[in-house]
Amino acid sequence: MDLYRGKTMNLAEITHRAYFLDCYPLDERHLKISIQTGKDVDEVILWAGDPYSAGIAENEQNWQGERVPMELERELAHRNVYSAVLTPAYRRVKYHFEITGGGESVCLFEDGFVKNAEHFPEERMIQRFIYPWMNRADIMKVPDWAENIVWYQIFPDRFCRKNPGEKRHSCREWACQEDATWKEFYGGDLSGIRSRLAYIADLGVGGIYLNPILWSDSNHRYDTIDYHSVEPDIGTEEELKTLIAEAHALGLRVMIDAVFNHCGAKCALWQDVLEKGPQSSYYHWFCVNRWPIDARTHATKRGDYFSFAFVDNMPKFDTSEPDVMEYLTGIAKHWVCDWKVDGIRFDVGNEISHAFLKHLRLELKKCNPKLFLLGEIWHDSFPWLLGDEYDSTMNYPFLACVNNFWADKTQSGTDFMHGINQCYSMYYEQVNRVLFNLLDSHDTDRLMERCHGNADTFLAQLTVLFTMQGAPGIYYGTEIGMDGGGTKANRKCMPWEEIDAGSFAELSGQVKQLIAMRRQHPQTRSGKVVWDVREDSRLLHYYKKKEGQKTLEVCINAGEEPVRTGERGLPEPEDCLFANGLEHGSLRPQGVFIRLV
């Protein structure tokens, strides 16, 4: 027999290596082992035990492991993921797999497949998988508090203006306008945020994420001029510290934006380079490829120097340089030790050197071991989430999965399940618990814009956000259904007069209900999902389970026809934790309900 083809199993689809996502410690006692297989596998048994249970140099054939059935943890589009969690008594484990499908059984060892593991030739060497030791320093650890939080993102210039005094930049009259650009200022400030802390806390969120607040010449402030100064138009360092203290008093954590990939063209460090060239003490701090630089255009696209994207006024730091590492580490330590921030979000987090991030994490965690480090990465972020750099990433793949299901009506409930499962198959379980899940931000169309103004679709997608594992984040104004596309209209001013008048009370009340449910019911945060979906239906039906808790049932009708009581037992709205579009024994298109069963 050609073993690697198998009679019914495609063995080439079975993959495992004894490290990274396939084998890693969840904590100091528990080790998670996973294996990916094709859809033709029916059962996977893990045979595991201590590497030295048969002696130090005994024949491998004398070694005996314990039989551990593996659970089908996640079903992907073309593969399945089987997992088991072990508690090795001596912090180490040796193992192999017994895999069955279509009536045949094979064993997988580190050096390949074997048809019948019980009848080895006596002289044959057996190479099993080994996880040698669960070193405490190597275990991915994330702040406990970040597992139970809902974030609220604030774009400072557009959130609230309280200080009516003169500002460095000329400001437009406060209004929720569609024609705002990156050049225009509306004067939102720290005093304005402070004045609305009670509003934010009342939403039920647990943390504030502030877009950049340092001295800059743009309203987005991703082009830092001075890393030592708060932007004067929004306030002072003392006001910022007061804001953080007041937020803490209300039970709100505070996370700020770090722009460490690049600076602004007016930053004194870069200006020194432009003035002195290779003689500048900061020349090696930047990615300058040739001198002189064209003083008129700076020509980043021609390769004179590197910048963020091809933006001439955002020259890129060389974060591999020790001097740059120390300078930026000192800035961040000031935020953590003196300002008492709870988290830092790193802009363009995938272009900063791994060496710098490893150094930075060690230094910052000395100041605050519970500090939360978040990387802005739009793709698979696993290389940055091994336990020695970021704690989490902005989960844009999650946003894409949710958006694409609603945008592509050919996708079924099964397709959605595969997409969500893929999102949660990319990282360690510890990371999954704190993933910054989002459906909109300052860099995307607003959620209501993508929902074409349909409040039911809007609430349906938020239902997914608030019932999936991770740390969900909402963008300021999402709670009132603010719309807007592109990086102009998605940064409109908050319409405080209308909010205070109660114009958005119904929708914001529903969003607050979802947030409250999220905080009150730990099942919503659980990674244990049991799906009940079909390939011929767009009904999203799943159950969230957590040990010691009732099961949470979630049902979202993403189809175009109502779901009737006769087709599926439907609850009454008053029996639900949350319901929208559930009435008269029918769940209308885009309707949802969530209940305990």
C-alpha cells in the first residue's frame, strides 16, 4: 500500500509540529496539543506521557503513553482542527497520534506515518514528538483584565470640544459635517473628553483607546513633531494625567497610540538630518538611502529615504538601531510610569523591528506587569504574538470575515463558521481571549455606512461582535449609528446636541443592552462555540458554552425571508437577553435573538 495516500485518508493533509500553534503551554500547568487533518478523518487519539517514564536510555518500544481522545475543536473550510489539553505532572511530554478514517488507522510520529505501530522491527528506532519543558518565562501571558473589557475608541479632534479658548490651529465650527478633511480642525480636546467620561462609563465599556495626542500638525496626529509634549490644542500633560486619573476612578482603563514606526517631517530629529545630512547625530536613526535628499519633494518614492507608505512627511525610524530603541523606550516608560496609562497601541505595528519590540516589552512590563500592548496589524499577526512582543492585535481579519458574509449573499452559514473559525485558529488561546475585535475604526468605513443605513443589519453584526471571544472595541459614534465612509466622513464630529436631546436613544439603548450582556454573561467571552449552521442557509445559529454556566443561544437571520416558529422553536422577546426583529412567532430578515437555554 502507498501509505501516504492511504485507502480513504489523504495523509498529506495531516500536519503537526511540536511547537507554536500545534503544541504550547496555556499556563504553567496546562499544555495544549492540536493537529490539523483533512475532512476524511473520523477520530484522533493522542498517546502521551512523560519522556522518561521508561527510563533515560531505554528502548522506545518499552515506552507507554496514556490514551487521550482528541476533540474536534474547529472545522475550517478544507481542514479540521483536533485538540487536547494535558496536565503534565513533570512539565514535559512525549507523544504520538493514532488517526482513524474510513476504516483504516495509522499512527503519526515525528518522522512520519506508520501503518501498524504495534509491530515494529525490534531494531527500528521510534521518533516520537517531544515538548521538552514548560519554561515559565516562555509562556504567553496577557493581562487578565483585558479579557473582560469592551474598548471605546476616541479620535480626539472630533469627539468633544470643551475649551473655547484660542488654539494653535484655526478650528471650524463644531458640526457633524461630511466634508471634513485631514487638514481641518474642529478643536476636540482633553477637557471635552473629561466632560464626557460619565457618558462613556454609562455605555458600559471598560476602557478608552485614544488616537494620538502628541504634538503634531495634522488632526489625526500620526505625524509626531515632539514626543515629549502633548498637543497644545488638546491640552497639557497635567490635563492628560487628570483625565487618566478620572477615568480610573470610573473604572475605565486608558490606552494611547504610539507612533514609533515614523515621525512627522517637522520633528526636530528629522530636521537635524535635513540640515546636517550624514553629519547629523540622528542620521542613522532614519532609513536614509542616499544623500542629498531632494529638499523640494523629499522623494521617498524614488528611494532617497523610506517613510510610512510613500508619505513624504512621515520619515521612517530605523527601529533596529539601539539609539532609536532607547529613545522610544524612554518615551513609552514615561507614559506608563508617570502618566499611568494601562495600554499602548502601536501604529503600523508590523513594520517595527522585532528586536525593538522584545526590548520594549521587557522594559515596560517592569513598570507595569499588567500593561496591555496592542499592535496595529491588518493581517496574520502570529509572529508578533509569541509572548515576547505584543499581547494582542487589532483583529481586522475578523472585521473582514463579518463584512464579507453580509456583503456576499452567496455565502452560507457554514461559510461564515469556517471564516470565524479561521480567525480563531491563527493565535494562541491566550491571545484569542484579548483580541481587539472591531467592526469599524478611523481607518475604515463606519459600520452603519457598510450596512447602508439598515439598523437591523447593524445590530446583527454587533451581535456577532459581542458574542465572540476577544475584547470588542467600538469607534466613537458607533453607539448612535453614526455613518460615514473613507477617512474624511468616518471622522465626523460627535453630534452632542442631538445626543443630549435623546435623538439616538433607541439605537444607543440597544447597543448598551448588548454591552451589558457582554459584561454580565461570561459565556459571551468563551471560546467554546457549538455551531448549528447549514450550507443551504444564511441563518447563523450557534451556542456559547462555559463550564458552570447555562448555555447561551445566538440566532441571527441573515437571510432574505423570515424564520417562522414552525421552522424553528422561537422564544418570546421577553425571554431573551437581547432581541431585535422577533415578533409574532417570526424572526424577520436581519433579526436576532440571544437567550440562555
